[in-house]
Amino acid sequence: MAMSGCQKEDVRVYNVSKEPAQAQASPARWKIPAGWKEQPASGMRVGSFQVTGANGETADVSIIPLSGASGSDLDNINRWRGQIGLTPVTAEGLEGLQQKVVIDGVPGILVDLEGVDAAKNEPTRIVAAIARSGDSNWFFKMIGAESLVAAQKAGFVEFIESFVFPSGEATALAGAPSTVPPVMPPPPAGGSGAPQWEPPSSWVAQTPSSMLIAKYGVDGGDLGSAEATVSAFPGDVGGLLMNVNRWRTQLGLTPVSAGELASITQSIVVGGAESTLVDMANSSGGDRSASKRILVALVPHMGKTWFFKLLGSEALIEREQPGFMKFLQSIQLPNDA
């Protein structure tokens, strides 16, 4: 099938690594289908696009490479299924869901999933592909209104078939220390593996992105804005000190030593589990609606670490802190792994 639109296909290149030119002779490149609007790449994305339908419905397209451990195909597909309210499948069940694709000569898989966006209560569809090049797994994903994604599927397939992996990307991506934890599927809604909580009334549910189980937005008006997220990963995800310093980097703060953790952490109990609360801000003494503050509860449970995080303007976080603590008290963790 061919996609409709009056725009010509656009070609983009992206340098995945900031290594010197000799470490990566050729960047990744792709052809943008007509009607797709390129967005600034952020977070782990090296490519980001928005597609808008005739009736205002939207879809989001992303390209994300992850080096090292990034979960099995089954883990990632079940994570996507969880995002649209579908129950996990077994390895046997996966066989009937995937089809083979070839991306730049590399064999990969393509899945097409239909469910419901819990935050919007609207039919939602995910078309996604996974391929491995060098030391990295590459994830190509389109998620959005069911009818729009269905109409754009042929264009998405043409998009991934146009993709060319960067030469030297295995060395470039593997050479840099990775702070990206392994991914895991979120627990199915309503199942025995599903956590329960009561968010504050000021929090507005939003569609979670790839590695999140839940996401909320908080609008504080003149106080600024904030975002609350829930995620969970196997193991200790690098330990307390590494995660604290990762968040400090996000706030523009210098790293701390293990001996300094006591000044920014405290022990709490969440869902019956001994946990750690982190509280940090990049206060400058000026406008507190412009400075940032983060509250994070790290909760070890059943071989995983759960992260309950609130990040936003310092003034708004101060207002929301009591509600965040009440939110933590309401959490009931899943009784199985």
C-alpha cells in the first residue's frame, strides 16, 4: 500500500554517538513518509515523529536504540501490550503475533497490537518492530488512535524498510557507559501482578511512555508544572548511589559520594517494604517556580525495584509533597513477580 499526502519523502540522518568522526563513518538515516512531522529527539530517542489524522487523531512514532541488556522480545512486546490494557502472552503465544521483517539487511520482527488507552479510554493501536544491529537492539514504534495507526501501517513498514543503521554504531554505543536499566513489562491491569494506589486529585492520568507503568501530569498554574511516574525494573538497577547521581545530573547538580547520601535520603515503608525516599532540588534562591525539585521512592520488592517519582518546579513540589506522601502510603504492591 502507498501513503497519501502531498509532501515529498524527506531524508534525515542522525549521529547516534558523539564520538569523533573516525569512530562512526556513517550516521543512521531514514526516509520520512509524507504527512509525518518530525519532532525534537529527546530522552533515549534518536528519532521522533507525530502523525495527525483528518479528524485530529494523533500517533507518535519513535526510534530508540538500547545497548546491552534491553529485555527479550517477549519482555518488550508484553510491555507494549500492558500499555494498551492487554494481558501478557507466553513465548508460544508470541509466535502467532509477530511477523518477520528485514531492516537494512538485518532480520527483525514486527507486531501489531490493538487495545485501549486507559488514560483516554480510547481504542489504541501499536505497530512496532525490533531488530538487532551490533551490540544494540533498535526499537521502532508507532502508537496512537486505532484508526490512524491502521491507516499509517503501510507507511510505517516503508519507513523501517528505508532505515539504514549507522556504521560503527556497535562500537560507539557499547563504548559509552549505559545508565539505561533493562526493560520489563508492566503488570496487567487488574491481575495479581498489578500494583494498586490512589493518586491525588490534582494529578491527571496521561499515556505512559515506553518504560513507564503509569504517568500523571500536575498543573500548578503560577507555581509551574510537575510530572509523576511509576516504573519497575529487575534487580537493584545499579544501586542507590548511581540512581541518585543520575537524577542529580538531570537537575544540573554535581554528584555526591556514598557518605553524603544520608543528607538527601530517608528510610520509609511503602507497601510493607523497607524503602528509601530521595529529596533533591537545584534551588538557586531565585524564582522557585523555575528551579526544580525531585522526590523519588525506591521500593525493592520481589526481585525488582519500583520507582515512584515526582519531578517539577520546586514551588509546586512543595505544595504537592503531602499528597505524594499520601500516595506512597496508599500503594499496595503486587504479590507476585
